[in-house]
Amino acid sequence: MKGNVKRELIGNEGMLILDTARRLIRRNAVDNLMKLVVKTHPADIAWVFRHFSPTERKFVFNIIAQTDAFGEFLSELDRSIMLEMVGDLTPKFMANIIKDMPSDDAADILEVLPEDFANEIRRLMGREDREEVDELLKYLPDSAGGLMSPDFMALDEELSVGDAIRKVQERSEEMEMSFYLYITHGDEGQLDGVVSLRELLMHPPYRLLRNIMNSNVVAVTTDTDQSEVAHIVAQYNFLAIPVVDSAYKLVGIVTVDDVIDVIREEATEDFLQMAGAGKDREILLKSTIDNAMTRAPWLFATWLGGIISMFIITSFQTELAKVLALASFIPIVMGMGGNIATQSSTIVVRGIATGRINMKELSRVIFKEMRVGLLLGSMFGFILGVLAHFGYSDPARLGLVVGISVLISMAIASTVGTFVPLFLRRLDVDTAIATGPFVTTAIDILGVSSYFLIAKLLLDL
């Protein structure tokens, strides 16, 4: 038994396994590679697999396909790699693998496979397995219905504690999560309450479940967005949450491991969008051309903003010719504004995602960030103004121009960086897109415009 324990990667162990696997591949040591795969957790094999070359992947994939952990390994693979690898497998082989997988994982794989290939796999599956998977495929992949597992422990409210314990003992191995026992009533199985396994064991065998259950159960519907499901599970520290249909019939549960995946995916998408790199979570695995094409539209916004800023600067070339020192401070005025705008936007987007921002008190949030911008702008503007004053004796008021410009630029930037995501949220638009090139480009344009207007006014240019 001890030899079959699969350990997760800790520290540098992942790189050690990668190096070991590559040495075995070079030596064509198939038996030793098989032993390595069997002793390593499928999630860790998937991590190692990501770092292989295409030739190494094909070699190792054929070995993993012979193991009992192949299905779990497929569910852990990055989508693009999985699609690349299974293309050479027969539908019959895939049907034999998928029928032994948890139905929610099987549905996830079938959802991303080419339609003809997926339909052929479904045709070759047993009727019961196929119907279970088809039921899940009806729902959107980013909804609670698309996330849920139909393997849950449901017990009728008229059962006694003793009978319930016997049912748990009989069926617990088939179930996804038996820590929570969901109590139902009626022939349709409407959700009535929940009781934990610990609570069940604390009551005498003759007591009925309806007398010990918690009827104040938190549930989601099949069309609830996955981000809302993740928020509820995180809010209440659940290990699982029940999913009901429009008639309040219990149809599945979403477990915490799926929620962790959702949180990671949503956070990755937000970070990519905030950085102006699209929202494809597997962008690192794309080819050079695909990677560039994904990022090009976002960079176009920055390019366009740069062109506009160039024309603004050109329109003030007469003023620049009179005071060349003005050009020296353009980068810092634009940089300070863009930086604080990104900070404000990031704070607001994260606050919206975690529910820490009350959308009914938008003015309070906006004015708070404006005050932060004024405070930081005053501090950095004063320091830069003093440096400009002593570094450039002519014109005498250059330090004042630079100091006020930094102050105004940072105040405007923090306000715009806060307002835009809040405004988009009100319009029910993804707020993460506001923190990428769009906000920083807008701030660059506003910053350089205000800088030259202040210079023209105070220096009588």
C-alpha cells in the first residue's frame, strides 16, 4: 500500500521529477518511466508534462495512457495540450477512459473536444454514463450547472438517523462529498435541509432526519454564474454547496475543489485583462503568432493613445522651443499619473470581485481615492517641484509648473482609475478591462495636456 501513495510536489521536487523523466526518456527506459508515473500524483505529472518538448510529450503520453490514472491526468492537463494529445486516440479508447471518470470531469473534457469526436465517444459509452454526462452538458460551462457533480448524498427527511447511517455506509464510496448530507422530501427530491456527517453521528438512531436537519440551507440554481458560486462558498467557508433547478429539486453539488479552480481561473483572467494581454488563461502555451494576435488589439489602444499624446506634444512645440526643460519632465508627469491610475483601478476591481465595495456608495469610494491622489500628488509634486526649481534656474517658475502638474495629474488619474471600473460595473461590463491600456492611455493624454496647459498659463508662453 505504501508504494502506491501519490505525493504532491513540494519545493524543487517538481524540477527533480522533470529532470529524472527527461533522463529516462533519453535512455528509452519505458518501465522506469511507468514506475515514476504510477508513484506521482496525476496533477504533478500534468505540471511536469507542460514543460516537455512535443516529442517528449508524445513519448510520455503513450505511457501514461496505459495507467489507471490516465483519466485524472487528462482532467488536470491544460486544455490546449489535452486537445493536442488526444487527437491520435480512438473514440473507443476515450469512451472506456471517460466512463470511469467522475461525470463532471467527463463532461468538461467532452465539452472541449471537437464535436464529431465527442459525439462518437458519447455513442460508445454505456447508456447510464452517457445520460449522466448529457445532463451536465445541457448547462453553460461557467454556470453552477456546468460545474456541479451529480454524485451527492441525498436522504429522505422521513429516514431515521440509524437508517441514514446505514445508507451512508453503503453509498459513501460512490459519492463526491459525503461530509454534507442533503435532506429532501417528496418524489421529486426537493431540497429541504442539510446535516453534516458529524451531526448525524451525535444523535440517537431512532430520531428522524427532519428533526435534526438545518432547514436554513444555502443553495444556488443551475444558472448561477460560477463567480457567484465561488463567492458564496468563500463567504460561508463551505466544503460544498447544493445546486437546485427551477422547481427546487436537488440536482447536484459544487465542491470546494471546483471552486478553487474557478477562483484561480477568474483571477488569472482579470490579471491578464488588467495587463492588456487578453483573457486567455493558456496564453503561454500558444504559438508566437497566436500569442501576438491575442495581445495586438489591446496594445493598439496604447499605440493610439501614444499617437494622440504625440500630436498634443507637437501642438505645444512652440512652447517647448522656448523652454526646453519642459521636455525633461514629461515622462515623470505621465508615469506618476499612469501608475496611480493602475493602482486605483486594481484596488477597485479587486474590491468589486470580493464584495468589499458597496455599489450604492460609489461617490464615497471615488472621493476617497481622489483624496489619496491629492495627498500623494502634493507630496511627490512638492519634492519634484523643489528639484526642478534648484536644477533649472530658468525659468524661475518651472518648479511650480512641475509640482502643480504632478499634483493635478495624480489627482485626475486616481479619480479616473476609480470611476471607470465602477461605471463599467454599473453597466454590467467586465470591470477588469478598464485597468489595462484604456485607463493608462487616457491618463497619459490627460496628464500631458494638463502639463502643457499649466506651463503655458504660469510661464506666459
